[in-house]
Amino acid sequence: MAESEDMTSMGEDVDVAYETNEEDPTNRNEAASWIRKRAGVVAAKDLPAEPSEEAFRLGLQSGMILCNILNKIKPCAVPNVVKAPSAVTTTPDEEAQSAYYENISNFLTAIEEIGLPTFDLYDLDEGGDFSRVVNSILALRAYSETGARKFLWNSKASSIGRSFVRRNSESALNTISRTHSLSSDRLLDMTSQSGDGNDCNEESDSGHLYMIVCDLLEDREEEDIPMIVENIVNKVNEEFETLQEEARKQDEAAKEQERINKEKDLLALQEEARRQEEAAKEQERLRREKDEKETAERIKREQEEKEKAERIKREKEEKEKARKLERERIKQEKKLKAQEEKMRKKEEARARKDQERIQRQKELQALRERAKQEKLSAKELERLNIEKELLEEEERLRQQEEEQERIEREIEQQRAMKKEEYKRRMEEYNKYNVNTEKRQELTAQQDKELQELRSTISAAKTDVRSMQQNCQEEADNLGTHAHTICHAAAGYNKVLEENRKLYNQVQDLKGNIRVYCRIRPFLPGQENNVTSVDYTDEETVAIIIPTKSGREGRKASMFNKVFGPSATQEEVFSDTQPLIRTVLDGFNVCIFACGQTGAGKTYTLTGPDDLKPDTMGVSYRALNDLFNISEERKNLMNYEISINMVEIYNDEIRDLLVEDGTSKILDIVNGSKKGINLPDANRIPVSSTDDVINLMNLCRKNRAMNDHSSRSHSFLTVHVFGKDVTLGTTIRGCMHLVDLAGNEKLDNPDDEATHIQKSISALGDVLVALANKSSRVPYKTCKLTQLLQEALGNQPKILMFVHVHPDIEEAGETLSTFKFVERFSTVEGGAGKSSDVRELKEQICYLKAALAKKEAGDPHWQDLLNSPSGDSEDKSDESAPSKLKSSTTKQPAKSSNSLMKKMAASAAAATRLTRTKK
């Protein structure tokens, strides 16, 4: 028992004292990173990746994270983990604080049992030694990575120093010498098994060491014990020196690493300071540029305001001058009117005198005639009185004769009545005096006739019942037949609706956005002008572009359809007719006419001022077609067609269907249930082409009163409302016919030109977005696109007429128009074409034009391949056609025909490829 107590005291004398250095933030970050990794981001949500000491302390204060991690490393190490609210987001109350202490106590007990360094409860409070907490977490990490048997805790790896301290070593040796002896081999085995001295205290407590020593000294001689103890001490000293050397090296490496980290931090701070200085300089430069820009804009704005003020002043002076002239004119007119009034009064007085004189003459003549008539009438009256008396006497004699005749007729009638009465009485007497046999026969005959009459009545009743039954059966058959007819009618309506949808799908497959090109012919007297159109076919137009260098550039574009100078209005409308008819099926159609001023936009849409059946434009023909179709379908659908017409000038909308000449500005109201976004505009029902012509004449008159109408966008909107006669369903369709203002560029653009360019550019952006099926369409940019939002936003059918001015001097404006439509015309089926396909189409255009010139015998056909592209002037690089030509000019001249055939074949193949993609 004494030996056991001595061994215990020896085990207690040899212990491990932890000398903890000041906490390193790197260790804290490593510990936090390991905890987040083991516990998971959700469980360690209150613990940042690189926490401060305070944040780390608050995150671990509840003990839940530490207990859960220990249970993952060593299952059931802490069997009961108390749930408690987070200390980060709430202030712990007394109950929560008690739960925190219980979790921390359970955790410390568990790691103490497996031989890991521990800490005190107050180390997690403010002012505690938090480095001990970090040390315990790092030791737990090492334990989880190496396992229980291979675990070696080296505090230097975490910048925490350790040293062994021996207390009362001599007494310990004396105590050991009194125990059993050990062999040196057994002692060496014990030393190798126990490992480093530093880790011994981590592997087991002093009691465990006591058991090992007892086991080693068992059955040893007493004289061998001092030598064994000396060997143990030597081994311990050697291991201790080795550990000290390793710790020193690790300290040096840590210091070197710390120095490198500090240098890196210093370099990073210097780099950050340099970047901040550069950013400050850049910000200063931007501020100066902004100030300069604002100054320039302010100067420009002041200049514009000054010019505007001068312009307003000039306009006021001109208006004042015009008012003065108008007042002079009105004064002269009043003077002339006064003179005319005076002359008129004189003429009226003279006329009245003449009239009075003539009237007096007429009255005198009338009196003379009346006297003459009175003289004649007295003689005539006497003669008439005599004749009247004679006639009255004759009438009296005639009445007496008639009265005598009436009396004679009454006497004759009385005689006849007496004769008839006598005859009737004689017949009755003879009738009652006939024999009895005849009377019986007569009675039998009457009975027989009565029975026949009864049988006839019974047969008639049977026939009536049969007739009623037949009528009921026929009524039932008629009801069944009517039900069948109603079912067939419903199926017919369904098939009709499907046919409408299929027709619309066919139009969609042809392209929701179609671009047609129409070339205006030369007007009378301009036949000798040089044309800019170099080549045309059904889908291609190539124009000549004069450049500043004197060379002739060329630009080729492809369209859905090309109408040459000789195309008639009927030919142009025939291609648009299927698209227009979809309006009656409830779809929206937008037809635009774009191009420079004088290119023929208005002629295409409306026609000339002197309308004839063959010169009517698309607008009249479209409405006439709608009237005809609605008349054909009147047994199926009731259509109501109405129109309104407005113009947009300087982004302001004005109504053109006004009779008083006023120009009220209209507001757009989108989202209406009836699809009408201009509720204040005059919308007039129409039923014939004559009604439309009269309204268009009114619009033309109102536009003629406005000087700006030639530079405005005009809208003719056709509203169609249809109601099914059978089912009562309704449909709404809308068609916009838009005559866009001329988009030519001006050297000194004013507000008018700026608004035109802005609105046309905005329309191009909207069409590009629709073609690409973009989720965001910029309708709000200007009034032009806002007015079209309802029509373009619901399965629109869009047709753009591009008009080409034939004069060579207008080629630049034509090129600008081509560039505008190319933005959305190169999109088919809702997907944008790549630039390669566009370049391939341009090459096809050039090859077609060159081949046509070659076959026509034009010696300058190669110039088409050599000419630069029209969209760039004086380019140093060759265009695609010129590159193709440069590669072909090296061939012998005699092979030019085969070359052109190959080029044509390539063009045809490319055309088939693009059509296949469609």
C-alpha cells in the first residue's frame, strides 16, 4: 500500500505545465475554419470564416457547436446536448446561461477523458484567456486527423509552448528504487511505447503512467532499479532535448513565416495605397472632364437658348409684321365693303322704285281687267239665272216621274209576295196529304243517311288522331334534325376557327416582319437623269454609291419582294392582300412606308390626288377588300369597320378628322379593353370606299392647312369589330397604315429633324426587339412606338415598304434607308441571322448582278466585283466581292465563262441554303 502511494506521488510529481504564448489570429482563423468545415455552414452560421476574438467567443459560448463536433469525432462523447438560443443574436438569460455552462462542462469533461488540453469556463467570458480555448480546438483537430493511437500533440505547431517540469525528482527516484526491478530492455520498450515526453501527458494521466511503471518494474531485482531509473531519466532528457530543438526550429520557422506575412501585408498595403491614389487621380480627372463637359454643355445650352430667343424674336417680329399687314388688309377690305354696301343700297333703292312703278302699272291693268270682267259677268249672270230656273223645273218633273214609278213598283212587289205566299201554302198542304208508305221510306232513308253520317264522323275522328300522331312524329323528327344541324353548325364554326388559325400560321411562316422594296420611276422630264439603281431582280436591289475619291461603290440588299419602276398599284397590293385579310380574323397588321421625301411613300399608300380605279393606293384597296369580305361573310359574322386618322409632329399627336380645323393634342391611353389607345380621337364608322375617300379628302385638307404636315408621320388606323351570328363570340382586329416622315439627313438639323430621326430610330429598335423575340421591347421611347404598342404587342403582322429614289444624287439617302431596314430584315422566324449569313447574301447579290451584266454583254461587268462596298468610303481593305475578284483575276481570260458559271452555281446553292433555313 505504501509502494502504491509512493508511485502515485511520483506520478503526480512528474506533470506537464502548459506555457501559453499570446494568441495568434492565424490559429484562431484555422480553428474557426475547421469548426465551420466539421459543423457545416448552417450549424456554424453564427461563426464567421475569419472571426474576431469577440465573435469567436460569442459563437462558441453556447457550447452546442463544440459538443456536436466532439460527437462526430467520438460518438456519444457528450450524450446530452442542451438546446439553447444563440448568444450572437440574443442576450442570454439566466436559463440560457445555465444551458451554456452545462454544454461547456460536458465538453471539457469529455476531452479531459481522452487526454486533450482543456480550459476553464471563464475563458469563454470577456477577459478570459481565449488562447486556451483555441489550443483545445486545435488539439481536437489533431486528434480527429491522426486518431487516438497515433495522436501526438505538439503545442509548437500552434504557437503554444510546452515544457516538462520535474518536481522532487530525487524522492521519485528513491521511491522507484524501492519498487520492483526492471530490465533495461523492458524499460526501452516502455520508452518507445510511451513516445515523446510531450505527448505522454496527452495520452494518459498520471495514474496511467503509474500503472505503466508498475508493470515495467514488476519482478525486477532491487539493485537493478537505480540503473533502470537512470536509463529512464537519460531517455527522458534526450527526448526533451530533441523536442526543445524541434520547438526552436518551429519557432524560427513561425517567426520567418510571420516576417514573410508581414512583408506581404506591407506590400499589399502599399499596393492598396497606390491603387487608391490612382483611383483618386482618376476620379479627379473624371471630375475635371465632367466639369469641362458640363461647362461646354452649359455654353452650348446658353447658345441654343440665345439662338432660340433670337428665333422667337424674329418669329414675333414676323408675326407682328404679318398682323400689321393683316390689319391693313382688313381695313382695306372694310373700306371696300363699305363702298360696296353704299352702291348696293343705291341699287336696291333704284330697284325698289322700279319695282313700285311696275307694281302700280300691274295694279292699274288689273283694275281695268276687273271692270271689264264685271261688265261681262253681269250679262252672263242673268243668262245663268235663266238657265238655272229651267234646269230646276226639269229636275222637279223628273222627280215626280220617279216617284210615280216607285209607287207602281211597290204595288207589283205586293202582288208577287201574295202569289208566293199562296204557292207556299199549297205546297205544304200537298206535303201533309201524301201517303204513309212514302213517309216511312223517307224516314228509313233519313236513318240510313244518319248512320252513314255517324260512320263518316267516326272515320274523320280516326283520321284526325292519325294525323295528330303523324304530326307529332314529324315534329320529333324535325327536332332531331334541328339538333343535328346545330351540332353540325358548331362543328363548322370550330373548323372555320381552325382554318383561320391555320391561315394565320401560314402568314407567320412567311414572316412576321416582311420588307418590300419599290423603286420609283423617273417623273416626266427626268428621263435623262442618271439612275442609282444598278441591278434588280425579284429579291435583290443593287445601287451605285458615288464616293469622295471618285470611285463608284455599290451596295446590294435583299428583300422579300422587289417592285420595279413599272410595277402597278394592283401588283403591289396583290402581295399584301393575304396579310391584310387576317385583320378580319382578329389579328393586328401594321404597314409602314419609309424612305426619303419624294421617294413615293404617299403614292404607294393612297395614290395621286386625282384618284382612279387603277391608281388607288394600298389604303383604299385594303379597305375595299375588307368591305367585300365582310359582305361575303355577313351570314356568319357581323362586322363593324371604323377608321381614325392622326399625325405625329414633334412627338405630339393631332387629330386629322376634325371639321373645324382645330389641332387638339391627343393623349395615349394604353390597356383599353376595346383596344383603342386614342379615346379622344374622332373614330368614324365606314361602309364603303366612297366614305373612306371623303374622309381622306378631309384629312388631306387639314394637313394642307398645317405647314408641318409634310414633315410628320401620318396614321390611318382601321378598327374591325366582328360578332359571330350563331355563337355570339366577338373578335377585334386593327390595321395601321403609317406614312413615315422623310428620313433624309440635314446639314443643320433642327428640332423637327431631330424628332423624326429619333422616332424612326426608336421604331427600328422596337422591330429588332420583336424580331429577336426579346422579353423587353422599348415602346416608351417616343409617341410613335407608344401608339403602336397595342398593335405590335399581340401577334403582329408587319410589312415595311422601302422606297428608292432613282436619282444618283439621292443614293446616299437610299443607302441610309437600306441600313435602317437591314437591322430587322435579316431576322427570320424570330431568330437573328449571323453576320456570316448576311455577308453571304451580299455576295449572292453581287454575283447575281455580275452574272446578269455578263450575260447581257456589258463589258464593265467586272467593275461590280471590283467596286468597294457602299457602306464605307475610301476603305483600304477590299470588300468581300473585291476579294473574290482578286482571287479570280489570276485565271486565264478564256476561263471567265466557266468562272461565272461556278459563281452562279455558288449563288444558287447559297440561295437554296438560306431558303432552307427559312
